Amino acid sequence: MSLLLLLLFALAMAAGTGVVLSRAPRRQVLALGVNGVTLALLFLALQAPDAAFSELVVGGAALPLLFLVVLASVKTDEASE
């Protein structure tokens, strides 16, 4: 196994651990985005460009943005009551 793959596996483990151990919702969302980008890089290194692109779009951009919008709307709903 190459050094690049070992580094990407370690980075994916660290990013996943960061998602689980974060307590603040915004930090969890940012860690989820970092995890998605890390997994996309790992898929690219494993020569799966279609899975890498899908993970980058969904796990690295769309899902974290959706969660941030939901967090922002929840915060504004609490402030208006």
C-alpha cells in the first residue's frame, strides 16, 4: 500500500472522529464537510473518479450546506418566539 493511501486513510479516520466528537452543531457540519472532501480524495486515489465526484458534490458541499441552512432557520425560529 502506498504512502498516499495510508495518509488518506489516516486523514479519513481523523475527520470521522472529528465529526463524532464535536459537540457544537456548526463544528459538526464543518467536520462533516471535511470528511466528505477527504473521502472524495480517497476515492480519487483508489481510482474511482465517479464515486469521488459524487462524494465531493453530496458529502462535501450539498449536505453540509443543507445542514447549515437548517441550523440557521432553527436559530431564527427560536429568536422570533
